[in-house]
Amino acid sequence: MRVLGLETSCDETGVAVYDGARGLLAERLYSQVATHAAYGGVVPELASRDHVRKLVPLVRETLAECGLVPADLDAVAYTAGPGLAGALLVGAGFARALAWSLDIPALGVHHMEGHLLAPLLEHDDLEMPFLALLVSGGHTQFVHVEALGAYRIIGESLDDAAGEAFDKVAKMLDLGYPGGPAIERLARAGDGARFRFPRPMTDRPGLDFSFSGLKTYVMNTLAETPANAALGADVARAFTDAVVDTFVIKCRRALKATGLRTLVVAGGVSANADLRAALAALGTDLGCRVVFPPLRLATDNGAMIAYAGYRRLVAGEADGAAFAVRPRWPLDTLPAPHPAR
């Protein structure tokens, strides 16, 4: 089965083709960072317009790279949520129209399930159950993955997600948007001994997160510390260390609590090199396997949607003629694959 995957949940237009026999055939990604950087964050209307402009050319380029034409496709998968309503509608409308014209099935995919399954694209020996740490945009959560569609959230952020905290701290440091990569670069020059920021909610039991207080601590530190050339880098270093240590402490706790021996870390924040190194070391210490998606698949992309769609389509799932997008869509309400309806 050849599945065309379309990702338009936010500020990146992703297209990919996944073949059940040959794997990922081709992918294209257009980032809108330059468009939104001037505003310090994503402007939903501009995001939707860019998806309209870029989606058709990207589909044509991706199919051409595969040596395919639309008639060679067996199904279309698209992000149905969560995300920006207008951006989701662009992808959903195009996907449904294309599938209807080709008389092939279409399926709306959960964006976070795409992230969760993305590491399997290059780790096909990975078996469920496993523990997943999803750190993408507005999501920070632990998921006990029992099987495809059987997801139990056992911990999540009570306020700001880690990605949101990175963006807000980057704004305090005048680093622009997106914040994560900018803070990572600046932190490399920082002195880790100058500041020590709190590791939020690690001094109490449980697997939930909270990054709002850490963000406020950064703001207060900047306000109370005389500025010098090194201040920004030192704060970026201390903030990164606090976030990474928090994840290490919580992941250690979650692995011990669940008894699972595999940790999958996915989503945009999983691209952070310090986090990868620290969690890999934790895996070695505990004798557990820690798996990350390749860097190009850590952020939003079409490949993860094509693959997640493929997994459900081969299980017999497909959407009917009516469709809807879901800007808010809790992962643990997602059902196991069900027959076409």
C-alpha cells in the first residue's frame, strides 16, 4: 500500500509517500519560520495561506521524486488534529478532494500519534508496549503505549509545555522564533556554574510537569542580574540544564513505576542535543532502550503522518465522505483501529 501523507497542523507543510513494502519513498517539508519570525510566533491566518500556496507544488515534487503519479496512490492520510483549525482544514480539504477524485480511501490522523510512531520509521524492530515521552509544541506528556491506539496518559504538563517554555524564554532573551534551536545554540557558550534554576515538581511524587514557574524564575533572574555580555548565554545554559534534568528525573521515575524497558522520545524538543545525550545516558544507567526519531523527523513532517496513516489503513480503518478537523483532540481519546465506515 502506498500512502500519501499531508501535515498542515501549524507552520510547516509536510508531504511524504510511504510504501508498506519499500518504506519511506520521498518527503518534502516547507517551513514557515521566516514568515512568522517577524511576529514572534505563529500567525494562524498566515499559516493557512502558506499551506494553500505550498501544498500542491510539494505534492507534485514528492510524487515526481518517487517516479509516481497520483493514480499510483492507494490512500491519502492527513493531519486532522490537534492544531490550528484553518491550517488543518487546508490539508483535510485537499486530501479529501484528491482521494475522492482517485476513488481511494482517506484517513484523518492524530498529529501526536504521528510523532509517537515516527521513531518506528527507522527502528522497525521497536515493539509495543513502551513508554513514550512526547515533547512537541504545546504538548509535554508521558504515554503508556500498550498497542496501536491503546494510549494511557500517565503524566503531563499542568501549565506551559516544555516547547512553550523554550519559546517564551527565547523571547525574554531576544532570540526570536522558534525558541528551542536558538536557546540550544546560545547555551553552548554559557557557564553552567553561574546560575542554578529549580527543577520543577521533582521534589514531590508523580509524573506531571510544570514549566511556568521555571519561566518566571528566568524572567526574575534577568531582571535582578546586572547585564553583561555573558548573561544571555549563562541563563540559556541554566534554563536548558533545568529542563533536561527535570526530564531525566521524571523519565527515571516513569520507567521504574511502569516497569517498561523501552523509552521513546519524540516531538520537536526531542531534537535538543543535551536532552538526547542525557536520556541516552539514563538508558545506559537503567539498562533500558531509549529511542529517538532521526533529527529530520523530530519536528512536524509528512512522513510521520503517512506512516501513522498506513498503520491504521492496513488495519482496515478509513473515513467516510463526511469529515471534520479537531483543533483540540486528547490523545487518550483516540480509539484503536476500527473497520472502514
